[in-house]
Amino acid sequence: MLNRDKSTGRFISTDGCGRSQAERAIIAVRRRRVAKLYPERTPTEIGAELGWAKPTIDKDVAWLVEHGLVERQRPGPRRKYPEPEERKCAGCDRRFTPPSWAPDQRFHSIPCARANQTTDRVREVARRLKTEQRRRADAQIARLNEAGYLTSRQLAAERKVNEATVSQWIARGLLTAERCMIEGEPHQLIAREERDRFNREEWPRIVERMGPGYPANWGRLPRERWSGRKNRELAAAKGKKVGRRSDLDSAEVEEARELRARDWSNERIARHLTRLRSGPPGVSRHQIQRALGPRRKLRETPRP
Ligand SMILES: [Zn+2]
């Protein structure tokens, strides 16, 4: 196997680095083939195809990367499908790019697919069934109301909070409720006496803990729901009071002005006015600032 010169004992036709010209040629050919296959195929696959061991292919890849001939593929499984291309929605002609996990998606959204894939007849039947179900549910809730029960949704509407909030009150034991199914949907029933007790005992404590402003974790919707700015048109049509209900009335402004004259801070005035109100919403220091303008601070330590 060893190719030595008989007379000198040295390797024949090597360059002194341990590889013959023939070996170098083979390596160069193999590296060219690896460079063509590499990013799409793994070293294991390339090795199986070319008939070399995986460590050999790994070394070739390392050499190719070092010489800038291929880019290192990140570890992990290869992408299963090609990157989806932008296309026209089959329902509404809008341009969209399907997600990588659904390259065959034809509609730009689920509502669009539903609107364009179902027939009129199917939609018609579904709508009728749903309407009937709602009517039956409403009738049953009306009967329960007459029997002295409220659903958690009704209590949530009364207290202008989310239904999930009522569920939390129930879970924390602030409110006692009874689970029941109405037309296949889970509801929680609250007896009217229990509602009155809650309003009397628990609600003031909840409001107090919330403070004069909105809780920091409230987003736009809870704030709008609370302040009556949500469904403004609907409420106006029903003849309810809408809009910002947290603005100060003239008596409160007068009171605030007096307290300001006594050099109370906006925050202290806001707390005071909140306490005077019978219920939420409270007054915030920003409202005091809006009503009275910026506060001129008295210097507490006289300058020498
Ligand atoms: Zn569409």
C-alpha cells in the first residue's frame, strides 16, 4: 500500500504533506460534489450518496465553509416545504402569503374561506338553528330571572366588568354561584339575594382596592367598558347615559379648588373626591390637573 521509492525509501510523488496528487484530485472532486449538495442535504445523506463516511463529509464541509464556498446550515431538521409564495386569495382576490405550515392555503383567512366555501343553503340552515338556539336560551334565562336568578353575564353587565372577572370573584369565594347548562352552554347562576349581598359587602371593597384610576393592567377595552365608551351608539339608542362619566361636576370642581387653595396635592384631592362619590368611577389626579390647571408648588425649605 505504501508507495515508496526502493532506493531512497521515501514516498513517491507526494508533496510532503502526506497526500499524493491522485488523492488530492479525488478530494477536490468530492469537495465539489459536496459543495453542490450541502445546504439542502445533511452530511449523513451526502455521505450515503457519495459513498464516504459522515466524518469525512463533515471535514469537507468545514473546509468549504472556511474557504467561503458554502454557508453553514443551522442544526436541526431541514425545512419540509419550500417557502410559500405570495398569491391571490381564492375568495376575495387579496394578495397574501400563506404560513410556512400551510403552503397550500387558498384563502387569506378562515372567515374568508368560510364565507366562500360554504353554500348558501348550509349557511341558511346554520343561521336558523343558531337563532332558534339563542331564542330558547333567552327564554330560559328570562324564566330564571323571574325565579330570582341572574347569569354571570348579566351581573357582569350590571357591574360593567368582564364576564371573566365575575368568574374570578366566584373562584375566589367573593360570590356564590351555581353552575348550570343552558342550551349546551355553561352558565353560572347567582341568586338575587346573593347579588345584593355582594353589592353591599364585597363590591365597595373591590372598588376601593382599585383606587381612583384604572388598574394598570387594564387595556383599552376594559377601560371603555367601564367608562361607558364601549358600544356608545348602542347605549345611546337604549337611552342610557354614555360618554365619559368620570369628569368632575361643578360641585366637585369647587371642592377641588378649595383644597388646592389649602395646598393639597392633586393626588390627595383625587382621593378625597373619590371617597365622597357614592360609587365608581373614581377621580384621578390627572382630572384634577385638567380641571384646575398645573399646581404651583410652595417652596418648603426657604433659600438661605
Ligand atoms: Zn380572502
